[in-house]
Amino acid sequence: MKHVFTELYKVIEDRRANPQEGSYTCYLFDKGLDKILKKVGEECAETIIAAKNGQKEETVGEIADLFYHVLVMMVNEGIPLTDVTAELDRRSQKIGNLKQFHVSDHES
């Protein structure tokens, strides 16, 4: 079974290596990291708003847009998908994964 993230990552890599006129992915690479990061931020905000408003179908679309733009950022920054999946796998192996919060004494 093909994994959609792997396939999309490969397509994005190919667009970077072999630019195609009219390609949105190539447009993002041409504009550079600032534009890519702006789109990641926009899609993140749109995902939050759609979820807050209880719009499941719209939320799904925004999540897909966010994932796509994060993958473009990863390719742009030379971060292999396997690094992220390995980190997720490493984290999934932890038991008791709640972060410990530092409690400071405000009276001292």
C-alpha cells in the first residue's frame, strides 16, 4: 500500500528538481522560505478556526492544506520525511509521555 505522505513528498521533491511552469509548488519554491512559512502559518490558523467552528469537512480540507505546506517546507529545508516518521515512532514508544511541568515558588 502506498503512503500518501511519501508519494506527495516525492512529487514535491520532483517539482523542486524539475520545475514545471504553472506549478503552485514551484511558485512556492521560487518565492522562498518566507512565503512557504507564511502559507504554513495561514493554513494552521485556518485549521484552528475551522475546527473551533465545528466545520468537520472544512477542517479536513484545511488539515490537508497544512500537511501539504509543511511537506513543502520540509523539502525546502532538506528535512527527510523519514526523519519525522522516525521521531514520531520514537515518541510512540515512550511510556508515561506526559511532560513534567516546572512549578515555581512565587513567594521566594
